[in-house]
Amino acid sequence: MTGAGGILGVPATGRRLVQRGVPRNTRVQSGPPAVPRVHRAVAWIALLGIVLPQQFQISLGPGVTFTPGRISAALLFVPALLALFQNGRRLVLCDFLATATAGWMIVAAVGSVGPSAIPAAGGDALDFLGGYLVSRAYFLGRPALDAFVQVLKLLTIIVIILAVADSISGKNVLPHETIALAEAVLRDGWARASSTFDHPILFGVFCAVTAAILLYWEKTFLGRSGAAGLCLLGCFLSLSSAALMASAIILIVFAYDQLFGRYSWRWSAFWVTLGASMLAVLVVTEHPLNWIFSHLTFNPQTGYYRAMVWDVALTYIAQSPVIGYGYEFNDVLLDNTVDSIWLVLSLRFGVPMLLLFFLTNVAAFFSNPRSLEGAGDVHMDRMRLAFTLVLLMFMFTGLTVHFWKSMLTFWGVCLGVRASLRESAIHGIG
């Protein structure tokens, strides 16, 4: 696979790559046989940990809390490691980078704050790496992937129904900060739905990235329309500009892929156009980040505030670029809110951790010329594209959104699925 098309996880040419000595119509099987029932049970445990309200947590001491997501990750952590290292499985570069990312969280936090930071940093590391390892271990091959998406689809329907209840009642129908009903966050007099998530933005982005998965997983026009419409409803109920922007990009990319699917040059043209647009913003605008923030938010005033946060945060990062500051920055602005996961990671754990996290995502979908990715069936090729879009949308919305707890776990889960899709294609696991 060569060319820019490989970045989106599909063959750059119209021809499929096949392994030498294997007939074109023969499906290559290796590794342990799929056990859909086990995969479905794991999907329920992992995804319930993500969508259940994270306030239902267990405290084991000062700073040591287990949210539903962390409980799920802890329960499946050791079985996931055993499954990942059994005969027939192959590690990919992403596995090492993800482990290094989680490890650097703890190392940097101890270096900047001391051993007292281990509970908080360990919790964040478990959120990310736990989700990643579970999906890497169990959602390999088409039967396992289908089981995962089926559970995800059902839970998405449930959380969107709860979001409708939020919007109609003007309250969070499920507990958040307190057991009692809490007033919903308002925007221009409209209630912003949070459903089971900690914030409307997190719920909205969850709906947007799930739309990418379901669009490519559903096989009929009616199924795709229903899935996209339902997820778009969730984005609208959240009243999140990041979620709506992400869903618009996903729909545009999907439509583009459908229209020009027969042409091998489509992704090269796509990336050239995108790159030219980004270059135009850099050249024409005096402050590119300010322009991006002002056009990615409903209220330009919010964009200016985020630009100010970036200016202050970059100054702090320059003063401690290697290990960061842990969880307190001693700044009124930064200690209040930092609406960007890229800034939060740099402030807490330093630039090395940020680079590791970025490279982990890129390594999951960026193909090299010798890669056999794209040699599987058409459905799996589509799912590779879907989860590549998911990762790109997480990375893009991360410019103006901070993901924590369940959504950081969901990012890790999607990252692990994409890495497993890469392993299945390269090593012929169906």
C-alpha cells in the first residue's frame, strides 16, 4: 500500500493485495478461533463501563477511586494480557507506544509531584491503557468486531433516549454530581443533554464518533440512514459545536467515499485538498489557532477564551517541557479549565507523553509500503476506514475538548480496535 490513501486504512490502488502462494479467493486464517459469545460478554462489560454514569464510583482511599470504566478495565486487564500473548497473536508498533504512553504518565507525575501523584496518574493510565488492551485482546477478526459494534449500537440507542429525556425535562435524569436530579447545562436557553456522560460535550462527541462506526458497519441504506440520523440527533441534543463539526466531517468523508469509491486517487486528492486548506489558513490568517477556535465554537467569545488558555498554557509548558506539572498548575485560569486534551496532557505529563500519545494514534492507521493492510474482505476494509475516521475525529476535536474518565477509555478502546484491524489484515486473521 502506497500513497496518501493508505493513511485512511484502505488500499491506495483499486487492486487488492494478496499473500504470495495463496489463491485470491482463499481466506487466510491464523490464530485462535473466534468465540463470539465471549466477545459479546467482553463488549458488554467494557462498554457498560464507558456509558454508565462515572459518579457511581468506589473509593478505596485518598485519591484512589474506581469508576465503572476503571472497574471494567481492572476486571479484564489480566485476561486481556493473557489473550494478547497467546499463540497466534502478533504485536504491532501501536502496542509498545500505548504502553509507553501510559507508563510515562506515571513516571512524569512522580517526577513532578512525587509518589502522592501515583493514584491520580495511575487512574488516568488505567483509563487509557485498560480500554486499549481489552479491545486489542478480544476484538480481533470479523465475528468479534461485529459483536462489539452490535453492543455499541444498542447502548448508543439507550443513551440517546436518555438524552431526549434530559432535553425534554430540562434536567439530568440520571445522577451526576449528586443523587438528586441536577439542572442541565444551558446554552441560549436550551437544555444541553448529557445523558450518562459527565458533560454534554463528551456525550456529543461519543455520538459523533459512533456515527462513523455505524455508517460503515451497516449494510443497507436504511440502516445507515437510521444510525446516522440517531447519532446526529444526539449531537444536536448536546448542543456541542465540536460534536456537530465532527459529525459533519464524518458525513462529508462518507459521502465522498461513496461517490468516488471506484477511483484509486480519491484519498490522494482528499489529503492534498485538506493540506492546501490548512496551508491557506496558516498563510492568510495572522493567528491560525484563534481562527480555528472562533470557527469551531457556537460563540466566538468562547473561542477567544480558549485561545487565551492556549497562550497561557504554552508559556507554562515551555517552563517544564519534559515532565509537566502533575495535576495542579497554581494558575487561576489553568486550574479552572483547559479545554484541550493536547494541552492537558502536555501540562500534566510533559511533551514526551504528548508525542507518545500522538504517535500511538498515528501508528494504528498509518501504513507503510510493505504493509499487507487492505488484503481482507470489503467489510473489514470499510471498518478500517471507519475506525481511522474515529481516531482522526478524536484527535481533531481534542483541540477544543478535554477527554477524561469514560471518554478517554472509549478513545483507548477505539484505538485498540483499529490496531487489531491492522494486525488482522497484516497477518491474515479473519
